[in-house]
Amino acid sequence: MDSPSPFPLGQYLANGNHTDPPLPPDDATTGFKFNHMMMRIKDPARSLNFYIKLMGMRTVFTINTGPFTIYYLGYPQTDAHRADLKAFGDETVPKLAHTLGLLELYHIHGTEKNKGEISTGNQPPNLGFGHLGFSVPDVPSALEHLASNGVEVLKSLGAASRSDVPLSQWEAEHGLGVGELHPTYQSVFKQIAFVKDPDGYIVELVPQKMNALNP
């Protein structure tokens, strides 16, 4: 049976099959940066408690636009910014377009009264967005910290079967993505954990010391 993937099974391939086009200095995309992503939230208090108090992010800026309030969060990268959060915000906002790894939480006013749930991208059959990924110095400590504060753990360390992939049950029931995980990937997947944020978004915890090319 032919595989739908163009890549050999179980191999981590840096730069894939080396088929990306060249990227010369004068390319039209030179200077592009992946800056932030936005997620809708229903309850700012709950979401800010999770991402600020429990995940350690800090507020870059907020703005009430009228129809909605925006919360931009990021991680202070220097000792000076960690010690002076006002300076972190004041000095980061002018450089916002050049700051990487930002999270924009989007509270549309009135949605907190809506009984419906926010679509996280993982509700079938309309599957799309999968998860946020955070790298942490120590996954076991991070898991213990989050679980002790009431955060739901979707996948703990050591679990590495097909059923442990937190967004795959519907696909499996419909004959999509069937089969077990390759042992090479399992060795990495065992070191990764997943938790759930207050709106049900999946948050991945990846160890910073992990080398996927040599797990």
C-alpha cells in the first residue's frame, strides 16, 4: 500500500527532502517574521490566570477596542525586564512587530454570556488548529505545577501510543491516520505532555533539553 506521505517512515529530516526553494538576500520575503497568533477566549479572568499566573507569561499591552478587548502576552527575555514589568511593556510595545512568540487573547464582549463553547479546532468534523507549544526547562515539574492548580492533564509523560495523541480519536473512528506511532517518534513523544487551557485549547509542553534528531 502506497503511503500518502512523501517521506520515509520514522526519520527526522532536517529541511525535509531539501526541496525548499533557495532564499537569497533579495527574496521578496526577506525580513518576514512569525510574530504572534490570536485565540478567542470567553472568560479573561480564567485565561489570564492560566497564561500569566500558571504559564508565566506577562502582559505586553491590553486595549479595549469597544467591541472586544485584546490582551497581548509574552515572556520577558532579560533579567531587567523580569525585574521591571512596566519597562518590559513600555520597551516591548514600540518593538512589537519585531518581537517573536507573542500570544494575542481576544475577548469579544458578550461571549462570556454565550452558553456555547469556543471552537478549539479539535472538535470534529471541523478539525483545524491543533495546539499551542511551549518549551519548558523541566516537563515533570511543569506538569506537577499545573495539575496542582487544577489544570487538566490530557497526556502525561511516558504515554506514547496512537490513542495518546490528544486530537486523534475522531480520525481513528473514521479510518483516518490509523496505525501505531513509529518507535523513533515514540521516543520523543514520551517526553512531551499535553494539558488543557480554560477554553479547552490544547497546550503542549516540550522539554528544552530534547534533541529530536537524537532523542
